[in-house]
Amino acid sequence: MYELFGGAVLVAAVVVVIAAAIGRWLRPKAVSEYSAALVAWCFQLFVSMAAVFWVGFLGISTPHCSPNCEWDLLGYNFQGFMIATALIQVVSIVLIVLLRDRQRVWVVPFASVALVIALCVASSVIAYKAMLFF
């Protein structure tokens, strides 16, 4: 798990450095809110990691339903949530870079955080259903 976290932080650091370089040296010039949007994207990354860990730990905390759990649904739920979260990260950083000359570029990472939290809630409900807690 630490390797996954460390790898994600390393990739995120490289992405933020590349995005900062694009904002500094390419046209159109980035607005001052662009730096705040990159910092907010880092916050979005940590929220996404916490959400993935939450949904993952839901899948392994099944001592109550061992013989009756829907293991396939738990696995597919976790994999789907990880893929969706990764896609949200990629689309968010691409939108931030593309909209770097707009004053409201900071809205993109905060909208992405709201989307990740909504997906986390939905994925948690699916995990609880698969564990037959409802």
C-alpha cells in the first residue's frame, strides 16, 4: 500500500511540475489563480487517495459476512472506483492546464473533489450492499 501511495505522490509531483512549466512558459499566459488551482489539484489528489483507501478498506473489513458476501461485486466496485478516480484526476489536470488563462480555473479541482466524494458515497453504499449489511 505504501508503494502505491509513494508512486502516486511521485507521479503527482511530476504532473504538477509539468503543469507549472506549461503555465509559465507557454501561451496563453496563465492567470494568478492558476497556481491556486494546481495547489487545489494536489488537495484533490489527497482526497481521492483517502476515498480509494476508504472504499478499499470497506472491501476487506468483512468479518461479519464471510460466507455470504458478494465477493465479485466488492472487487468490481473497488476496481471501478479506482479507475473512475484516476480518470477524474487526469481529466481535472488536463482541464486546469487548458483553462489556465481563465479567472475561474480554480473551480475545476473543487468540482472534481465534489464528484469524487459523491462517487465514494455511492461506492460505499454498493460495498455495504455487497456485504449484506442493509
